[in-house]
Amino acid sequence: MRLGSHLSLHLGALALALSLLAATASAGPREQALTIHSRIAGVPPSASVLKQMSQLISSGDTAQAVRIAMDNDGFYRATLKTWITPWSNRDMNPFAALNDYTATVMGLIRDEADFRDVLVADVVYTGADSLGLPPYNSSDNAHYQALQDSSAALGGSLVRRSQSQVTDLPAHATAGVITSRAAAKAFFYAGTNRAMFRFTMLNHLCRDLEQVHDVTRTPDRIRQDISRSPGGDSRVFLNNCVGCHAGMDPLVQAFAYYDYRYDPEADPDAEHGAIAYNRASDTDPLSGNRTVAKYHINASTFAPGYITPNDNWLNYWREGPNAILAWDPTLAEHGSGAKSLGRELANSGAFASCQVTKVFSKVCLRKPGNAADRAFISNATAAFAASGYNLKQVFIDTADYCKGE
């Protein structure tokens, strides 16, 4: 390597180090402690906590100072509640009631669990039995509403359970928050189940459909409900519709046995519905197989289109421009059901970087905007994967990075 190249590398490293020092130079340990606690817990610390955190920061143990801030239940009731809840509803409302989706993400963070479980595991977090709450019910949200309304500390009240033990879902049909009641109500309700895929991508890979648009994929699995000549112009289909549906429809097939069922006459707002799953012995009267009826609606729009026979999904986006999502090469490009699709998504590089970027925006109160920020995101993403996907550690590292702002 030439001398000029060596010098450029050293100058780049020096510039990064100076930028990090500059970020904290203007704020002393006390101010940094105030910033950390306010951003992590949503409230200022007490005098004794402020003193303890300041001393830890002065001694170089910022991580422990952040953990003290996390002990405040505001981390769960304010910071995590408003951060996670928008993922669980179509309106992305941060002030919607606590639900099983939000509680499960909270619990995984609190327990420093493998965060990939959020899209894969047979897991749901509920309130502790000792709180005397209404029991968990697959058909309403009373349990979580009561937990939210209680004076109990959320951080200490959540208990990890198996979804398959508290719902009617078999273990192999569970997929973390994908199969939570809140997600089913929001994204399996009516429609075609494409909403579940779109919002899972948006919330957990930080990509909306426009950002994965690719018209070069094979359109052989696009369903019958998509016109091949919208408005009488096939160019619209070839240059627009194909971009989403050629990749999305083969992946959405993973949800072919799921629905959200409720009584539209007695319950027009669908507040008392429940997730439903067609087992091997179930036959839908419209489809004639296990596939739920919504996969066959508007079949006359393009009768030669794909007819969904099962829940076997295929990821065409492993090749082409969406290879940038960094799919795990040790996994197959296909599978059956929501759990294996969740594993495909959760093991992508995009999943890891998405979590880190979202934490950065939440804790730093801004989006990454300069070379130092981008370097931090890259390093924190690698550390997140190396830690076994411990998202709580990402909060700690990010609070440390932004403490001087």
C-alpha cells in the first residue's frame, strides 16, 4: 500500500476518534447521566440515582449507569411502550393499549434473549399470575389492558410463556409476534394476508414494499386477484405491479393457513376476534384445501394466475437487487409456514441493522446523519449479532454513544 493510502487511513481513524471525543467533551458526567436517564426512562433521575450514575460514568462504567436507568419502570411504560406499540397496529399509533405483541417484545428485551425469537419462537409474555389480572384470552385484550391500568411495574411483571400453551395454535405454527393476537387483528384481519408481510418487513427489516421493488423476478406465483393489465394496460403490471408481487406473493404463501376470525354482526369492530389456523384435518369450503378463503378471492380477475395450494413459501429476493438484504446463506431459500419464514427474515443482515438503527433513533432522538454515526451503526450491528442478538445491549451501547449530546 502506498504512503498516501496509509496516511489517509490514519487520518480517517483520527477524524472518527476526534468526532467521538467532541460529542462528549461539552458535557460532564452529571449532564451525561441526566441525558441517559431522561432518554432511557423518559423521566429525570432522583438526586441519589443521578449521583450514582455520575460516579459510574466518571469511573468509565457507563454501561452500568445505563442499566440503572433501565431499572426505572419508565423504560418499559414510556420508552419501550411507545417505541414498540406502533409496530402492532396499522395506524402505527404509539398510544394504543398494551397488547401481547408489545409485551412480548418488551419481555425479550428485558430478558436479554435472542431477539430473533421475535419472529420465530413459541413465545408470548403475559402479566404475572400474582397480579390478579383477567386471564390471557385469545379473543380479547382485557388481560393487557388491566396490566397497563395497574400500578404494577411492567419490567418486573412480565412472564415468558409458550404461545402454544395459552392459545389454540400448535407449537409449529407459532412465530413470535407474527402470530400474536394483536398482529393477527391488525394484519390478518380481512384482506389477503399481504399486510402481515408488508408490516413485518417495515417493522423488522426497515423496508417498505417500494424499497424492495424488483421487476426482474419471475411472476409465476402472483395470485389470481392481481390484474395483468390494470386499466387495460399490461405495461402497468410489468413495470409496477410485478415489482412487489413477484417477490411478495411467494413469501406471503407462508401465511396461507392463518386468519383472524370474529362475528361481524355482533362485533363489527372485530374487538373480540382471535387468530385462527387451519390444521391438517381442516378444509376450507371455498378453497377445498387447508388454504384460507382469502387466498382465493377475486379469482376471476386473472383466472390463469397462481392458485395457492399450501403454505410452501419461496424467496425469489435472495437474488437480484434484494440480495443486499444479506440473507443467511446457511438457510434454504424456501420453507413451509410462518415460523420458517420468520427465521428467514430474522437471520438476514437487514434485520440486525434495522433493530440497531431504530434504537439509535429512539435513544439519540435523531436519525444517523454523519460518518461517525454510520460507523457506530455498522459496529453496533456486528456487535448485536455477535452478542446473540441481545437488543438490551444495543440500547446500552447507543446511550453511551449519545450521552454527550
